[in-house]
Amino acid sequence: MFRKKECVAMLLAGGQGSRLYALTSKVAKPAVQFGGKYRIIDFPLSNCINSGIDTVGVLTQYQPLVLNEYIGNGLPWDLDRYFGGASILPPYQGKERSDWYKGTANAIYQNLEFIDKFDPDYVLILSGDHIYKMDYSKMLEYHKENNAACTIAVLDVPLEEASRFGIMSVNEDGSIYKFTEKPKEPDSTKASMGIYIFSKDKLFDYLRADNKNPDSCNDFGKNIIPEMLKNGERMMAYEFSGYWKDVGTISSLWEANMDLVGKNATFDLSDEGWRIYSRTESRPPQFLGAEAKVDNSILTEGCEVYGEVKNSVLGSGVKVAKGAVVVDSVIMSDVEIEEGAVVNYCIIDSYTKVGKNAKLGKVKDEAAGVTVIGEKCIVPEGTVIGDNEMITEI
Amino acid sequence: MTVVGLIFSNVYDRNISEMTRKRTMASVPFGCRYRLIDFALSNMVNSGIDKVGIVTHYNYQSLLDHIGNGKDWDLARRSGGIKILPPFITAYDSNVANKLYSTRLEAMIGINNFINRCTEDYVVLSDCDIICNINLSKVIKQHEESGADLTVVTKKMFLTDDDAGKHTIIESDDEGYASNVYVSTSNTIGINPISTNIYVIKRTTLQGLLLEALAHGYKSFTLDVLTVLAKKRLVKCYEFDGYYAYVHSLAGYFSTSMQLLDPNVRAGLFGIKHRPVMTKVRNSAPTKYTDGAVVNNSLIADGCVIEGEVIDSILFRGVKVGKGTVIKNCILLQDTYIGENCNLNCVITDKNVVIKDGRNLSGHESMPFFIEKGARV
């Protein structure tokens, strides 16, 4: 006999994140490391458990291995449960048809049975692309109060940026009357955050109908939401204010990392009441050598710094040798930077070795672009790599 | 071959009473993010032991909080895993001459039920205050092959005047059998093989010894068991050659902690492949170093915010160091808050201590200034 869950979360984690190039050549975007000790997916997962949602289906497709292992049984997020917890949902072979997930809506459609098992009243749809802290239980309250079929979280964005987002036009009572994907001339600044709560029956009806429509792209933004609006369903916009960052590009990923740096950082992870959980390996504390110089940076467990680090984010187990200099950079786990190497305005993916006296990137200024070094690269001694480069193999 | 581990969590509490007033020796914080028991526990888990009994006596709330269900050591199991063994006896029986060691034997008699229900072939006994990373499988293998009743892990240590009477010295013969056991001798300055209080014994042998101890009213493991067996040439020594330290006083806690600033010590404790030291995960954010922070030769946990100067020090999780403050040779435990323009030298702050702006506090290496849990200065 199964119990029931009021709300089940479905986390779309199958995206490639192609605009992160080298950083997502081996891992899906939600598995990209962030902020020293996290991966992007830690944010929606931690938000779920902190919001009291303990049943999360994680839909994987592109390069799922790292992600599968990382999520495991959901233990780090307290999502290891008898009933509920974290479940990884890859596309599967069916008796009659075997399909990859064709679109966001199709991914959910293929897992309706999974959702149904918990007999939820509501389904929360999340994506694994964003860095933010949000109490989904408040959004669910709002959804219930308004008796909505669908509630979409929206964020006020500057008018000049609005054309990059899906924009909601909203009545005074918060109900949505128009939705435009990336409008050239936006008439509202309320951007969809890609977070939806559906009443279960409505979701199931629309997904089933959508699946029968051969012309559909099976996408929430392109098909489901417009279709629901067209049919006059009660759609509500839930206004979120707070830090929210799409880390879909190299520059936005760099910026979001830097938002954690500084005493009064834009984004604060030290809130004990809203912890961000992550799967961590057992590593010793960080060590700063006698001649180390660390300014305006964040470091985590396993780091060893004997050189100079400024305005940077260092992942776990990063070694910066004597005489090496790291400035304005995001260094992911287990990177070794050898003596005399200089790293400026770079993102370096995990397990890469930067040889002695190598010079990577260019001093950050308005013209310079971020240089990206992929994972497990060996950068030979004395190598010089300019700005705005993307290196996956040397 | 199956093995069960037993860890004694309260031995030597009195040695470092400043820190064990409200916690067990096992839960004394050590090395930025660990508790002493993490070393004994990790040693067992890394050696394939997945059933560990933790013998407690009193004050063990902090220990229970730390261990939880054993998840962080992968010891949350249906079968085996962590077993907390609360007391059946009173600690520090007033009739016993050698109180510390009597506790161990009495404790084991008290948990007879647990031991009798075990089906494992061997039992590894370990104290909770041993700071080392040892492969116990090797000790067990040697024990199995030797046919000895008991194997004791020894370590050659340089003992000073301060160590007098605090160790059991075990000399061994050419074949590795314990030949002489010295308890509480004072004339021990120099290098001596001391007992690490890690023992391997066959479960059935241990059960027999415990029955005998109960029947004869034996109190001391060292005097009534180890010494007697050694005389019969039934005790083998296993000499451990890795890093080993113990905590026998507050000054010892201070100096042992400071040894962690030596990269060789860290390599011997934390740098051994496939043998990580595991501890309770706290999910602190990474540590922030602000503009103008100066941190040299220091070991820092996650969750700190450092705006001042930190030299030759050890900072636990969630420590805040304000602007203009200089911290030298200090050990600041979890969530210590140091205001602005303070000067601290040779200070140990227990958890949640608040040092207000402008304070000047200093101890000496031989007598560090200890500030108790939750104090405001």
C-alpha cells in the first residue's frame, strides 16, 4: 500500500547546454561544477528538499553518467527514501516504441506513470539550468489559493533584456493573458523562469493531447503553455524576487561564480536555514602556505595554495603552487596549477594540469573574453594561450 | 574472514577535561573539520569493517549527534553498521587502582550481550583518541597468520618527561612477541614502543577472556589480560610506521593540532590513497577571503569568512575573523566569532565563542589560553 505525495517535482536534466561548449562535452549541463563545491543541479534539488518536496524525478538524457552517479540514491539531499526520494528517469525502451525525449513536454509525458504512482495533486516542473534559492512551497500555496491550472514563476527583468526570455503578460490579479517566447518588442518585463506548477489532471490531459499532435514540438514553452492559454485555463504568474541566474553561457557561468565572491556578495550560500547540499568527497581542510596570498576569493576543502589567488573561485582539491598566480578565474575541482604559471580570466575544468610558467588567458578588461580549458587537459610547461580561447585537447 | 570493530569513546576524558566537560573524548573536535573518533571510524571502514560498536559511558549527546545513523561513514546498514552501546556499568569504579584501563575491560564485560551476539571471526578494539591512518587489514592478516591470542599495534614514539606514566610500553622479542609490558613507568625518556591501544583478537578468544575476567573480578585489560597473555608468549606486536599522535593534555592537543600544518603530517593522515578520513558532512558554503585578508601557513575549514590576518592557525567550520584582527598560533573551533581589531595568540576557543572588538588575548604554547564553549569575551 503506497502513501500519497501532494506534490511531485520533475527536474529536466537532460539538456546538453551546448553553449557551454567544452564544459559540457562529457557531462550534462546540470552536472557542471559551480561555486567551488557544487554542481548546478544542487540548487533545484536543495530547493526541493528545503521546500518540503521529497519526491523528485530527475529526467536525464544527454551524457547522463556523471549525473547518475552524482545523484545516486539522493543521499546528500536527504532524498534517499522508501517512498519517494530521488529517482533518475532516463528514456527507456518500450514494447511498442522506444524514443529519446523529444522535448520537455515529451520527457514528462513518457513518465506519466512514474508521477501517477504517487497520486499527487500537483506536479512541479523544474530545469537544471539555473542558480537560485526559492521556496517552492510558497509558490504551491499561491497556486492553490488561485485555484490555477498552471502557475509559472516569473522574474522582473530589465526591458532591454526581455527579448531574451519567454515573456508573460499579466492581468492585475496575476493571471496570465499572453505568453510570447523571445518577443522582439516585449510588452511586459515578466520573464518565465522555467518553473511550472500544474494541477495534475490538467497536466496529464494536455500532455496526452499534445502527444497526439504530430505537429507539436512537445515543448512546454512552445506548445503546452500556449495551448492552455488558448483554451482559457486559469494560468497564474508567481512573482519571484531574488537572485536567479541562467548559467547557460560561458560568460554567465563565470559571472554567477563571481557573484559568490566578496563579503557582501550578490548571492549568499551561507544561510543555515536554506542550505545548499552537495555530494562531497572526504577531503582535508584547505591549506594556505606560508607565502600564499589569497584575496577576494572563495576556496573549499582540499585546496592547497602556495601561490597567489585573487578574485577567483577554487573548487575542491585545487593546488596552486608557489609562484603561480590565479586571477579572475573559476577553477574546478582537482586542477593543479604548477609553479610560475599565470592564469587570468579563465574557467578551467576539473583534473586539468597547468604546467610550469604557462600563461593562460589575458588580464581581464572590457575587450577580453573568458578562456576555457576543458577537463583532464595537460597544459605543457611554458604554453601561452590567449583570451577567448576554448581548449579541449592539447 | 569477518571482523567487528569496537571503539571506546570515553577513555582518557580526564586528560583534557577542558574540552570534555560537555562531550566525550571521541567527539573532541580536531583538525578543522573532524572529531577524534573520525580517525578510528575511518580506519575501520577503510579496512572493510562494516560493523562497529561504539562503547559510550556518559556525556555522549555530542557523540550521537556527530555519528547519527552512520551515513557519513557508509555505516547506515540494515545488517551491521553503527551500533551505539550505552553503559551497563558505572565508569570510574572507585575501587580500581588503574582507572583508565579498568574501564575498557569493564566496558567490554558490560557489552557482553553485544559481543555474544556477534558472529564475526575477529574483533578489532580501538581507542577514540588515536590520530592515525592505519590499514587494519594488514594487522588482522598478521594476527590471523601468527596464531597469537592477541595482537597489539605498537608505535615507536619519543617520550618526554610529560609523557611519564601515560603510556604502556611494550617491548617485543626478535619474533615480534611482546616480551615486556611496562605500565606506568616513569623512567621512559627517549624512543619507546608504546601501545596504541589498537588490538586484534579472535572473537571466541575475547569471549573466553571476558568470562574469565568476570569470574575472577579482573578490572584492568592491561594488567590482567595483556600482561598475563604476554607472559605466556601469546601477544604479538604489530609495529605501525605511519603518522601517529594522541592527545593527553590541552597542551598536547595544541601541539598535535599544530603538527597538521606540516605537509608531511597531512600526507600521512589525509593523503593516503583510497583511505580518506571521513566525517559528518555539514554542507557549509566555501570559505570567503575578502579583499585584504592575509592567511599564511594555516589550515581552514569551509564556511569561514576571513577579513583579517590569520597566521599559523587552525580554523574550524564557520569561523568569522573581522577586519584588522590578527590571529596567531590559534585554534578556533566551530562558529567562533572574532570581531575587529583583536589580537589573539596561542588561544583555543571552543565552539560558538564570541570575541568582541578590540580584545587582546594570549596564552603560551605550553599553556594555551582556553575559552570554553559559548563564552563571550
